[in-house]
Amino acid sequence: MLRLPESQYLKMVGHALDGLPLEACGLFGGDARSGKVEICYPCRNVAESAKLYTVDPKQHLQADRDAEARGLEIIGVFHSHTHSDAYPSPTDVEQAPDPTWHYVLVSLKDGEPVVRSFRIVDGVISEEPVALESQ
């Protein structure tokens, strides 16, 4: 289960909407054992594409360092799908870098954001619940 504070959910969805018409992306810092996100790191999509994303490597490094300074770790990544459902594409599965991460998709295809979270291990996709938590 991914535990996502409402403030970080709004930050993620806002970043996805601001990125239109391109895909937006970012990272989550939190506690891997509990699956709780403490901070959302919106990042630049250096792919500059409506169909692909690549987290800016410099921002990834900054997020790693900031999370470590806070006693956290990077526990997941999010990106938007501008014209498709909130489900990992074959490219998303192929490029999933860490089997312990939460992979969060924000679909913007129907106007109202739809958010879903997945685990991707050895190419196998498993959906997990997202618990929105108040501060």
C-alpha cells in the first residue's frame, strides 16, 4: 500500500496538470517499510514528450540527497499519462528501475485526474491501494 498525504497528492497532481501537454514526472521520498510518502519531488521531464518521461538526472540526485538528509529514501516515482489510462505502458515496465519502488500513474485523459499505484517486479505489474492521508 502507498500512503500518500493529501498535501503531497495535490503537489503531484498539480505538477502533472502544469506539465500539460507533456508528461510530467517526479519522485517520492519516504519510508520504504511503511510505504508512507513524506515528500513529493516534482522533476523536469527531460524527454520533453507527451508519451515518454525521463526524470532529470540532476534533480534525481538532488532528491536523493535531500531525502537522505531528512532520514528518508526515494521510494517511488510518478508520471502522468496525458492520453491514456493510469496503467503502466510496456515502456514503463521496461524502464522500471527498482522492484521495491511504488510506480504511480496520473491519468489526465478525461480531464479529471485518476491516480493509481503499482509495483513492477520482473516485468509483472501488481496494483496496490493508495491511501490518502490527512496531515
